[in-house]
Amino acid sequence: MADREDLDEQPRKKLRLTSPSAEDGDTLGRPDSTEQRSNHASSDPQTDLELKVGINVYVSPDTPGFTGIVKQRYTDFLVNEILPSGQVVHLTDLGTKPKPTQAEKARKIEKIAASGTAIVQPLSKSSAEKAAQGSDQNDAITEPTQKVEPAAKEEKEGMHPSRVRQVAAAEAKDQTVGELRDGAIAAISVEDRSKIEDIFGEKTTKAMLNLYGNIKAKPDRKARDFNALYSDPIDDKQKRTDAHVAVRNVFSSTLETITGDDNVITIKASTPRDRNNHGRGLPQKANAPRAKGKLGWDELGGEHLHFTLYKENKDTMEIMYFIASQLKVQVKTFQFAGTKDRRGVTTQRVSAFRVYGDRISNLNRNLRQAKLGGFEYHPKGLELGDLGGNEFVITLRDCHFPGETDVDASERLGLAHVLVSRAVAHLAQRGFLNYYGLQRFGSFTIGTDVVGMKMLQEDLEGAVDAILSYVPEALIEAQNPDSTANLSTDDKARAEALHIWKTTKKVGPALDKLPRRFQAESAIIKHLGWTDRKTGEQKRSNDFQGALQNIQRNLRLMYVHAYQSLVWNVVAGKRWVTYGDKVVEGDLVIVGEQEAKTAPPAGGAGQEVDDDGEVIIRPTADDSAAAPQDPFTRARALSKEEAESGDFSIFDVVLPLPGYDVIYPPNAIGDFYKEFMGSERGGELDPHNMRRKWKDASLSGGYRKMLARPGNDLSFEVKQYTRDDEQMVETDLERLEKRKNAGRDPGMLATPEEDVHVQNGGAEKKITVVLKMQLGSSQYATMALRELMKGGAVAYRPDFHGGR
């Protein structure tokens, strides 16, 4: 990955840096702390977008912020997943040693041949199996495997050591298979043998016993790998029935029987699934391992292989699709706790169902900007949300601070340290409003929240129109071959494709022009444009619900969830402006959360004992037969006495996401839900009527903490630099390679000795702030930076705007 920065941006993109319009450091986007900023004038596009989705107040507005560039290099944004146990996920190894390719094997043989060393060919798998299997003839019971005679041992003395090991392994396998076969046959009672022999005769019975023994000795072999047997014709119908029943009972469904037209019964090996289920056609138990694939998952630790995915400047799903294509499996084989940012270096855990570690480890040689390691087998796979949060190491470049004018470099560095220290202290102590970030709402003219609002209004045609909308400028530029406007190629192609669809209703030309990444638009066009071959009519042209239903479910649900997020953001700002950090009557808290905080620890003074002084052990929620079946989080309102008791802090207060299965605060904030959602901006909806006929638009709701704050491991470093391509931190892969090459474990930050650059005495010294923090799941690092920098975080982005 030495060419990391060469791959950092697509060549067709022209880049720029945008910064807030503040003229000096004392006016860095500071909002009015007493009212919402809906009327706050700003020429900063990012601030305008934040206001549009309800992000409008700060927890500590009087703490000075600063400006800085985020993600100028994708190595400026490191994200490491935190497991529910609290352990931070790092790439610490690259798994097992990859198996050599055929080309590598050929080169090795050529090298040995050139050196004059004798080449010893390994025993092939088929030869080893053949040696171990012996004869597959089913006409007699195979005698127990004989031990190697002394003469055979003497014959080995002249062999190459590797060949000796191969022959020994084959002999050991031969002996094991023979013992298993003999043991299985010996387990058949004399009475059962007599029953089979009375029906089929002595010769066929011996062949059946031998077939049964071979199957038991090689349970991973498929049915077609064993030779079938044929009985003499049995004309009596009752005797044929007795034959089928006897074979099934005596051989525990390991053998199956089929009667032919000539009354000859075919006896053959049953499928592995029927062998495992001890009966033909019986369904598998829910907790039974799947029959397909190799056996031994329990011995490995479970059917789910967990591994660490490290990626640079790649989407999570992009890597998943590549791995699935290389392994020839479906992408649903893989599960993870959550997707990670594309522009960054991220590390997370992934699980794969019934995939062996060496198969995935071998992919490391073909992966670009990604590595896999940390392989472990577990009985369960990962689910969305199975994480404790994320650890971020963020490099903020070219930072500027209030009061830095007319000071020298050393004084400026000291000022920066003082201001950042103060801002970090306030962030750690007072936290930040737990807003949903801009990425929740899309980055184009019509946000995902608007689509969701129309779905909740049951205006499905309006929702479809919103998804298929584009700005006229994009179409004009797409149709102008001499255009020099800074619009992305994909957005221009999208506008042209949607224009073709709206004006011609022709599916083919529209989809040919539409870039593949616009999945929702493609799904809608395919559904609405479906043509009946007999009549030539587009019979689904008005089936807007069907068109939305055709969108991938997680993407479809994103729209209504975005509307919930908009309402939550607006209400959170209102709650802070109205009451600040004071806990008031009617505030909502999670049921049982406070009790869990104050419960005595296991083994402590608060243990429950019986009359004999023995400790009473109560079942936990997970293993109690009487555990509640309600999977939803519940909240309750605080009384006046509870709010004033001091037992609850502002960090305990939650706000509901609108839905039919939540309660709203019985105070002014509950009334504000009705006011906002009932307004034109809120869609004129009723927060107490969120059920819809269409299940995907029927929201149950949920709860979200109003305030969040980083974990205890919050730190920062202020540094000077002169080169924009200077890397300030080491990635997991770089540390792993250093340990491998030098046998040492460097720290998080690159030291001057390890990060050598050509010095330019005339270059301006810039300041960077490296921030390390841990956030809970579903908390946005962008919102923590917003509070820390008071809106001064400047995204490094291409010099073009969205085309829709």
C-alpha cells in the first residue's frame, strides 16, 4: 500500500478547500445560545445544511472554537471498532500463512531442479484416499487393517524424509478408517444380521454390512462416492415392505432402498443430511449443523468465522462483494455490526458462516487497500449493532485559533494548546448534543427525510418523484459537451438518465445511462416501466408502492428513519434551549437503567441470603425462564420529586423518535412534538398516529440519549508541520509491518525520527491537532467535532456540488 496517496482521489475530480466565512477567530460559527438558529444568517454551506436538519445549538457556546480541515488525507481519519466487551479492534496479524499458488509451486520446483536436488513428489490426495480406503468392493467384509511389517519398515529407510512422513500419514489414515469400519460393522447385533440375511441372503448381507462400515468410516463423503448394491428379485410385496423397514431400522437410515420395476431392490448410501437426521426426508433440527460443507465446526469453535477487516478508502460493502465473488459465495454469508466511512482507515470485525479461515486468509494477496486477520471461530455470527462503539483518531490540519494574529510560531503553538485543552475539557465534562449527523439525510437538494415524510403522508407518488428529482443545472451541463462546470460525471449522467425516463418512459435507454450506484432510482424505473409482452402496456406505471417496495429494504427504511431523525434533532435543540442541562419534571429516562447503576455488585455487601446464610443466586435476564418477552426499550417520565432528587443527570434523559410504541414527555417538550410535526415543515403529521397500512411506513419509534460525551480515553496532541502530505499517525497495518520488520511496537503517533521529510526552511509552519476519542454506537464523530470546534470543521471535498 505504498501508493496510498496516489490512489487517494479519482483523477477526474478537482479538489478544493472550503472554509467558514468568519473574518476572525472570535466569530467561528458561534450560535445564539438562547434561541434556535433558524434565522441565523450564514454563507457557510455546511452550516446551512445543518440548520435545515435541525442542528442548531451548542452545549458550551461560550467556549471558543477553532477551524481545521477534516480528511484532507484519508489517513487523517482512523476508525477502530469497539467490541461490547470494551476491547478496541486492531489488525494484529494477517491470519494463517497463505497457501502457495500453482505458479509459486512451479517456480519452487524449477529452483530445486536447477540446484540439482532430487525432487520428491508429494502423495496426491486421490492416492492417499485410495491407499486409506483400500478396495471399495462391497462383496465381502474387509478384514481389519494389518500393521506395517518389519520388512515394510526397512523399505522406508531409503526414502526421502518427506516421503516417509507422507507414507506414514497414509498408513495412519488407513488404520483409522479400518478401525472405524470394523467397529461400525461389529456394532450390528447378531439378531439384526439374521433379520437382514433372512430377507436378502448371505452374500448381499455381507456386501450391505461392508457398505455400511465404509459410510460410517467416511461420514464426509457424498452418497455418489459409494457403490450401490442390487438384491435378487423379491416378488412378494409384504417381503419387500419388510425389507425397506428392516434396512432403515438396522442401519439407522445410513442406507436407503428403492424398488425397481423388476422388483429388484437397490441399496445405496443415503445423503449426508438423511444420515444426520436418522430418517429419510426428515427436516433438520433448528440447532443442528447444516449438512453441506465440511464437518468439524464444533471442534473448531463454531460455524461462524470471525475476522478483522482493515480497509483504506474503501466502502465496507465494496470489500464484502469482492470477498464473496472470490470465494464464490453469496454476500449474505458475511455479517458485521455496522458499516464504516469510506474516506478513512477503518478496522472492524466481520463474521462469515461456514467459511474456513485459510480460504479468506489467502485473499490477502489479491486485496488492494484492505487486509484480513484475527481469525476465530464462534457459535454465533455478528448482528447489526453488536458493538460497543468506535474509537476515532482524527487529524485536523491547517488549524487556526482566535487571537493568533501577529504572534510568532512558538506563541501560536502555545495558544493553540491552551484553547484546544480548554475545548477538550468542556467536551469531556459537558458532552455534546447527540444530533444525527448530515450523512443521515443525504447530501443533495431533496433530502432523504423529505422522501420519508411523503411516505408517512401516504403520498407515495410524491415520494417516488422526490427520489427521481434532479436539479436542472445538472441536465444542462450533461447535454453540453463543452461544459466545464464542476459537476461529477455520475450526477450529470443521473440527471440525463432521469430526464430520458420522464420524457420517454423508456426503461432501456434510461438504465443504460444511469450509473449503477443509484440503486433506488434503478429499482423504481424497472418497476414502473415493466411492460406486458402481450399488450405492450406499462401496467405498473401507477404502482408507486410497488416501486418503493422494489427498493432494497434497508435503503427503503432509511427514508422514514431520516424523517424520525429530523424530528429528533429539532426537538433536542428545543429541549436544550428551554431547560438547558437541568433535569425537569416530565423528562423521560430508560426503565431499569438507574436501578442497574445503583444495584450492588455481585459478591458485594448487598447479597441476598436465605435463612441458613447461604447466598441466593438469581437468574440473570438472559437465562431466566421468566424473562420478559418485550424486545423494545421502555421509558418512563420522572416525577417532580425524582427530577429534583439529584439521582438523575442530563445524561440520563432520552427523547423519543416518533412512533406508535413510544411515550412522549408530559411537559412542554411533549407539546412541541405535536407543534412541530403538525407544521408544514414537519409534514402536518400526528405523533400519536404513526401506524400505516404499509408496514414499512408504520413506525414503532424508539429512544435516544439527548446528550453524549466521549469515553475516558480522550486525548489530543498539537503539532507543527510544513508539508501537506505529512502523515501524523500510524495505521494498524503500518504498525504491524514495523513489528514484523523491526520487532518493535511503536506508539500511536509517528515520531520525527520515523517520519522523515525534506525540510524547507522557507515553508510556512502549520498547526495540526490530532484528536483521539471513543464514542458509543450510533454517535456521530462529526457532531462531537462540531461541538469541539464550534462549527469550524471544514470538510476537504471535491470542487463540485451534487447534481440533484
